[in-house]
Amino acid sequence: MRIITGKYKGRSFEIPRSFKARPTTDFAKENLFNVLRGYMDLEGTTALDLFAGTGSITLEMLSRGCTKVISVEADRDHHRFITECLKKLGEENCTPLRTDVFRFLKACHIGFDIIFADPPYALPTLPTLPDIVTNNNALLNPNGVFILEHGRDYDFSSHPCFIEHRAYGSVNFSLFQRYLI
């Protein structure tokens, strides 16, 4: 797993072979951050990484200037790996939490500029995530962006906060935004 750009550009971390989760591909990750740059400058933003897996997106957000990132991962080994990566970088602007994402979302009262979710594609509750995130006025800041990584079988284009869809091979991203009214 490699950090593409920013202050940690080029740093890489060896993912244990026992991990079921794999990081978002460099190609998809680079393109996603190029798209995101069209919506906001990451410098000084707050971010939430849900279903953080290997922490690839968390580390990329920190490298690109997010001042506060919360990384939520339920798996003990994955959480430990993320924590170790943060220690190796000496990064203190991230809080890695080991908890269930849906429990966290229900209890969270912090607003974020960017929320990224990469749930297991077969997760039965995956289609509920856009509503959970965009309907909670405390979760996604006005003009904030929610990015959902998902398989090609999902179409969120009719969601009222949907702004665009991008596909990079088998990786699909749907972007949502709550506008300042």
C-alpha cells in the first residue's frame, strides 16, 4: 500500500497477507482525489473514513492536508495495522476507532467536510449509507462531500444528494453533497 501524494508521498506499508481487505487501487485512489479536488481544497479539512480496512484512504487524506481524520474499522487486526501505520508516520491528527460503523454513525455528533465509506460490497445495509450520512445534519457539513465506494450493481443517481458517479475498473464511487441553503 502506497501513499500517492502530499507530505507522505511515496511512503509504503506492507499489508499482511492474512488481511481480507485490500486497499483501493492506486489508480482509483488517484482519480478519486483528483475529482474531490474539484469540490474542495483538502488542506485544513476534517474527514471521516468508514470501513477503513487497511487505512489507505485515511493515510492519503492526512498526507494531502486534512487536519483531523477519524478512521473507523471494526476488525481488530485492521485497526491495529492502521494504528501502527500512524505511529510509523508520527501522525497525531488521526483518531483510529475500533467499532461498528453503524453504531458510530448513530452516536456521532461531529461534522465532517469529507466522509469516505468503503463497505464490503456484499454488505446488505450498503444502500442505506447515503441516507444515513446525508440525513444526519450533524454528520456531513454543508457543502461537504460523501464518497461511497461500491460494486457496479448499485445505482444511486436518484438520491436527492447525488452529484456524480465515477468508475475505475471494478471500483465505483458515488459522490453526494449537502448544499449550504
